[in-house]
Amino acid sequence: KQWYQRRVRVAAGLFHRAVALSPGPEQRFSHEQGDFFQKKAWRVLENVGCDKSDDIKQCLLKVPARDLVQKEGHGAGNQGKLSPSRLAYFRFPRSQGLIQDIGGYIITDPSVFPQNLRNLAKAKNINPGYKVKVIVSNTAQETYLAVKKKPHLAMNSYESLNETLSTLFPQISSDSEILRKVYNMYGGLSPQFLWDTLVTDMRSTCPTNEVTQAMAASKHHEVYRLFVDYNMVPTGESPVPAYHLFDTDALFGFVGFDKSKLTSRDWELRGVLVKMLKDFASGGNLTDGWETFPATTMTLRNEEMIASISREQPHEKNCIKLQNLNLTKYGWQN
């Protein structure tokens, strides 16, 4: 993935522009925690024919990519033999334990990936001779994808939300006032929107702000921030959170959607996304006024002006509060 290739020596000079749509903001496997996750995953690696006596990397290199994808839980009907269920990726931090926070057991080799993205500015020997332009984006309610896949996971009431948060927060915070503080931050949202926005802020939006700002310090990268906060309102239905892959669905013409329920605004959003990415891919051109991060953010919303540029980072005020509560250290790892 080009998200990783931002820091690969041998990729220097191969890429001029890149767009990262909802990437996992953290890559910690070989940089901060060594082989912790691999040591915990022997039962998982055995599913693809590797065992403790093997050189893990060499063993995995021999496994056909199709087999890895199928056994990682991304194949049709597969519940995740190599990794937790793919929907576990969208859960509240540590709700199923540390090992379940991982979307896949990716082994990164420090000889290939010498720096994580937070330390990209310190990376040595990555000098393409020009600045690589990068757009980093995420959606505002990534976790709603789980509900789209499994409707029974919906957060239908404040009672259910309160019970869930009361159970989960003590696992990551000792603050006895944490629930009150969170409700004050996200007051006015429906239970589903509150849940999806909170978890996405903790695990994607806020950590991605931090990582993108750190990436911007690299003299070889020109980094821009895009935030998709567009909520569809299908005809006769309630607003739909901006779920993971929503931007991709829009780009490719809402494949699989009931077109009769789409509005002219939805198609206008698609036009904005298509033009933005075509202009960027063909000539590196960006909307006037869209400056490198953290100076500005481009946000897409279901408002009169779909695309707007602001001087604030995505959900900046709440991100500062979550950071002060020590709740932005759980960025998704991928």
C-alpha cells in the first residue's frame, strides 16, 4: 500500500502523488512493539502452514496472496481464520482485548520500513529529489460500516449506548467522570451517530490528524488533509453516517445502492470527488486555497457548499479534549 511506501527506501522516486483513503493511522508492529503480535498469533499462523520453527517472514512469503486474503477474513463467507473478524476492526478500543485491535497480522520489516509515519521526517535515504504530494483522508463515522454489514449491531437507544460505554470505558480510562465528559462533547447526536463519531475520533480522525501533521514535517512530502463528513439522506429514510468506504462507494457511482433513493446532492458529491482526484492525479492540481496541513483542511459535507476549506483540523476541538483524556492513543493499526 502506498501508505507504507511513503517510507520505503526502494520506492523513492517512484511516486509523485498519492491519496490515502481512511488508512490505519498507526503502524507499530516492528517499530515500537517488536514481534509482540506475531508471538501472540502462532495459532493464527498455523492456519497458513507456518509454525514456531519457521522463519515467519520467509514462511509467509511462500503463501499465495489469495490464500492469505481468504484466511484473513476478507473472503466471502469467511469469519476470519487468520485474523479476528474484519468487523472487529471497527470496535471500541480494547473491547475485545489488545490482540483484537488489529485488522490483520501484517509483519513489517524494520530493514524495509525504517521509520513509522509519525517519524517520516527523520527517515534517512528517502530522497526522491522532489516533493511527493499526499492527500490523507478519512470519513467521520468510519465504524458505521459494521452496522451496514450487520444491522443487529446498531446502537438503537441511549440506554444501550450508556450501558455499552459504562462497560467499555473502565478498560481504558480510570476517570470516573469520563462518561459525563464525553456526553458533553458529543451532545445532541443520536445514539448511533454519537457512538460512530466518538469511536472514529478516538481511533481514526484524531490520530490521523496527529500522524498527518507529523508527516507534513518531512521536507520530501507535501501533505494535505481531506475529511469526509457527508451524511446521505436517502429519500424517506434517516441520515446515514459517513461510514468507512463511503467515499469509495461515491467515487464508483454508488454501486449496489438503490439509485431511486439517491438525491441530486449525492451525485453532486460524486462529481466533486471525481474532479478533485482526477485533477490531483493528472497534474497535482488542488482547489484554490487548499493549503498543506495543518494550515487548512478540505471538508465535504451535505450542505449548500459541499466542499469547504477551513483553518481547523477535523473535529479539532473534540480531538484536543480526547487527547487531554489520553484517548487518542488507540489509532487503528493496519
